[in-house]
Amino acid sequence: MSQSQGRVLIVDDESSIRRAVHNTLQGMGFHVDEASSGEAALRLAVETPHDVVLLDINMPGIGGVRACRELRRNLPRLGILMLTVRDSEEDKVAALDAGADDYITKPFNIRELAARIRAAVRRSSASQVDLDAPIRIGSVELDPARRLVRKGGEPIHLTPKEFDVLHYLMAHAGLPITHARLLQAVWGPEYGGELEYLRTFVRQLRKKIEDEPAEPAYLLTDSHVGYRFLEARPEPVEVRS
Amino acid sequence: MDGDLSLATLWVAQSNGGTRADSWTSYRNFVRSRIGILRGCLAGMAAVALVTFIAFRLHLNLSTSGSLYFLIVVMVSVVWGFWEASVTSLIAVNCLNYFFVPPVLTFRISDPQDWVALATFEITALTVSRLSTRVQAQARAEGRQRAQVEKLYELGRRILFLDRRRTIGPQIVPLVKEIFEAEAVALFDATLARLDSTGSTAEDLEQLARRAYFQDSTLEGADGRTWAHVLRLGSRPVGALALRGPDLDRLAIVPIASLAAIALERARSFEKEARAEAARQTEQLRTTVLDALAHAFKTPLTAIRTASSGLLEAGRLTADDAELAALIDEQAGHLNRLTSKLLQMARIDAAEVGIRRERVSVLTLIEDALARLREQVHGRRASVSDSAASLEVCGDREILAAALEQFLDNAFKYSTVGSPISVTVEENLGEVVIAVHNEGQPIRPADRERIFERFYRAPESRHRASGTGLGLSIAKKAAEAHGGRTWVVSEERTGTTFFFALPSGPGRRYESVAG
């Protein structure tokens, strides 16, 4: 606890959740502030710089999604992590579209929450992403400048669109990318609803980069939301108990 | 003027051998008709006597008095009928002979031409009275028909105003009795197995109505004034109506029965509608409450899990403390899964009212389901057949994925550790059938149906894996909400396979798009 792992703002209308998260995160070395509404969070976030905001999606008042949109507009580099409940997929997509980086489903394991917060802190403190920088995650390497992909050193042949999809996902590794966002980023702004089309693409891609396409290790599905590329782990892989 | 008809009816009754004749009633009718004829005959005779007296005193000749007699006969036929006119004409011809045909005051006829005149008189009188009676009868029949149509119209109109929330039988029976001036009415409603009647000696009518329904036909009562007709909707018998009354015949009862059948059906469809609406409202309320409850559970669960996992993470606990914190964490997780499933169940229940439909490939559903299970499967794999990518179903993606998740979760939980789990998909007889197979202890035959029931857990599984007793019922409800079905085949040798079948429906197969 000698050195703060980052400054976190927890926004939830339930005081029991704020208390529990506050205490546990503080115990793990984070500096924690609390807000009980979206309006209060907007004020607080502008007054004091935070690394990450934990934002409950269902709150009275302006609500999580609108608060997220406002925060993102005012603070482009702030890490925003939505707290959602399972089976509210539409809310998740809405939050991601409103600019949230990631979401975590209640009730969560604190270790997972801490890992997500640390990743967000890392991203927000990292310099601007260099889109042409080579990316290496696990055994997959991608070189945007030469449009080259290797898996365990072996070159993989991808079609131009497959390459673009993979590049976009790897550039945002660890973050959920909604179907609509991926379609628009790769195919253009007029796309967004061609889900089966995208799924077929991802299947082809998985056949090429995954050891076991049915059980993907890199290119992960986020149920009903979109896709997420495995996060590059700077620290040694933890062993789960 | 009823005499004519009654006598005719009587004759028909007698010619039928009187087997169905209730002797007292027919005797009464017989007397009544005799009295009717007698009245007409007496009037005719009186008129003939009067004319004879006047004509004789005024010494009118044969042709003048003949015309006067003829007038009387025609009038009697118009007022009373053919038989009265015939009797009157016979008396008239005899008077003519006696008083006016020479030699007068004898029945003898000297001139053969007078024979011709008398015969002509009689034949013409009979013919004209026959014709006039027939015209009368026709007019009467038309009048009766018009009255009948008016009554039917009235019945139809009044049926529209029946209270559809109350049973129709007791309402319609007095209505029919009143409008058709029947003595008694009975209605047998086969759907409700209910008999309603009104009027005198209605018990016989009830029996007759019941018989008409079971024989699916029109029946005539013993007295010839009682009729029963089966009520049909399309070709389906739904009950029977029986009537007794003076003006009723086989033709009259058929349209009455049709109207009664329509009234029953109207009430039935209203009831169905009302019941569906009530069920929908109950379901909606239940869903809302369940949804609110499940969400309300999530908040304390989140606080508990955060605290318990936080305690463990902080690493300052003794081994015993850590054990207890782990227990809290684990049970909070279990409670959370239960809550999630209740929430899913509520959503499926709600979706039955109006399901969102989109075409989605089966592989997508399986991928969604596996992604949701990622944390729980701990690296175990399920192999998916290639056909999954090319087959599509139409339905709510979330609900269908949730259903498959239950099957897969089940397979991971109850399979022999390390054994393969496979998902195969095929189209068969208009259904897309998804089969999730695992190896492991078979499900007892007695449990194969029951495991799909809400909260049921097979006895041997209660102590083995942490289940909620909700998963398979979610899968079943989801299938049913989409017009599909679920079942299980389980054997010691081959393992257990859960099937999820959905109608493949109209629409194209998904063509894969190459990159």
C-alpha cells in the first residue's frame, strides 16, 4: 500500500455496494472516491482527475449511460468501466456505444475487478496508441506497416478485410468491441447491422489464428455484445486457484 | 280457420298408425277440429236457410237463387275453409233441387237439363272453394313465415345483448320461449355439460335435447309439437336445443338452433379472450415482480461478493477465516446463479407474450452459450458439428442462447470428468434439432420427464453438483415459447443426450460469406 495503484471513482446509488467496493479496493492499494449519482460523478470527475470511473448502469437521475456519454465528452482519456447486471445486453451495448471502455457484471469477484481497473489505469496512462506499431499478444504477432500476421513465427495468410478486423481488435486488446463498432471501423459508417456477416468473418479468422476454433483463446465472443481480443499481459500469467 | 289444418294434421297422425299418438291429445284435437268444422257448417246452413226462405217467398227463378247459393258457398270457403264449403254446397244443391227445380217441393227432377245445371253448380262450387282455400292457406303460410323470420331476427338481435360474462344457457332459454311463444324450451350445452330449461314438463325436453346431441340429428317428440335439433358449429356438434310449442315444425327449429349455436360460440370466444387476457396480466405481474425481486437481490449479492472476495484477496486472514470467507463467496455465487436463472425464467415467461424474432445461425447461439459459460467450464471443451454454421433458426437470440447454455452447463456438470461433450445439429422433418451429448451416469427413466419441471432435481444429482433445479425448465420453456420441444435420451452405454428442437420454419438457409 506504499504507492497508490490509481485513483478510482465509484459511482453507484447503492451505498452498500459503494462501501464494499471502496473498502476492498482501498485495501488493495487504490485511492477511492465515491459518488451516489451520475450528476455528482460528473462534478467530481471534472474537479479531481481520476484514472478510472466505475459507473453503475442503472441509477436514478441521468443514469449510467448518459453519465458515461458526458464523462467521455469532457474527459476523453478517462477509463470508464460500467457496472452491469447479467441479461441486460442492450444496456451494455448502449454503454459501450456511449464511450465506456469495458463493463463488468454484478456481482463480481474483486480480483477480476481489480485486474480490469489496473488494465484501464495502464491504458489511460499509456501514450497515444501508435496504430502502426507492431502488436504481439501471446503467440500472435501483427505488423500493420507490412500487413503481416504471424502465429508462433509462421506467417498466416489473411484477406485484407480479415486483416483489418484482426488489427482493430488487437489494437483494442482486452476491450469489448461491439458488432456495430467493428463493422463501422472496418467496412465503413453505413454498416452496423450485418451481424451474421461479421460472425462468418470471425469464424474464418478463428480457423486461421486459433489452435481450437470452437474454443477460442484469442478472439473471444462477448455474448450479445461483440468481440474482445485477449488482453496482452505485461505481468506473468496468474494461476487461478 | 284452424279446423282445416288441425284435421289434416290429425289425418296424418292417424295414417301413421297412431303409434306416436298420445291418444288423449289427439282426441282433444279431433274434438276441437270437429267443433271448428261444425261451426262453419252451421253458419253455412243458416245462410243457406235464410237465402232459401227469401228466394222462395220472392219466387226467384232457378238461376238467380243458384247464384245466391254459390255466393254463400264461396264466402264460407273464404271464411272457414274447404270442408265447410263442401258441406254447405251439398246442402245448397239439395235446397236448389227441392225448392227451385221443377217440380218444386220434391227431390225429383223432370228435365234432364236441370241435372246438368245442378251438377255444374256443385262442381263449380267445390272447385272455387278449393281454389280460394288454397290461396288462403298460401297467404297464411306466407304470413307465418314472415312472422317466423321476424322472430328469428328478434332472437338474433337479443342474442347480441346477452351478457357474455355469464353462462349463456339460462339466458337464452327464456328468450327463445318468449319470442317463439313456446310452451317449453331446453338447451344442452355439451362443452359445459349443462342443461337449462324453462316451461312446463321441461324434463322430457331435456332428455330429448340430450338425445339429439348424442345422435347428432333432429328429433321429433311423441306429440308432434316437440322438436330437438343438434347445435353445430361447422361440422362439430356443440349441444342441442329442444322446443315444444303450437306453431313449431321441423323447419322452424333449424334456424333457431343455428342462432343458439352462434350465441354459445360467441360466449365461448369471449370467455377464451377474457381468460387469455387474465392469464397475460397475471403473467405480466408475475414477471414484473420476479424481475424486480431478482434485481433487488443483485445489490446485496454484489456487496457480499465484493466483501468476501475482498477479504480473501487482502490475504490477512488465518486459514480458518479464509475458509469461512471462501464459503461466503461460494454461496453468494450460488445464490447469484439462482437469481440469474429466475430472471431468465421471468424473461422467457414475459417473452411468450410477444417474442422477438430474428434469424440466427445455430452456431451463433452455441457460441453465445459457450461464451457465457466460459468461467464455469474450466477449460473443458465441447465439439460442435459443422452443420451448426449452415442451419438457421428464427427466434429470440438471448432466450435461445440461454436455453442452450442450460443444456451445455448441464452436460459439463454431470458428465464424467474428462469425457467429451459434443453438440450436433441437424434438420429433420421441418425441425432443427440441436443435440447436446455427454457421457456419464444415466438419468433414471422416471426422472426423464420430471427434470424439465421447475425446481425438480433428480435425487442422485441433489448431492452431486450445485444446481438450481431451474436450468432445464428454462430450456423447456424457451423451446415451447418458440413452438419447439425438448427431450432427453439417456442410457448407461451411450450416455445422455439432450435434444432441443425448433421448427425450421420458412426462410432461407444461411449461405456462408467468404472473406
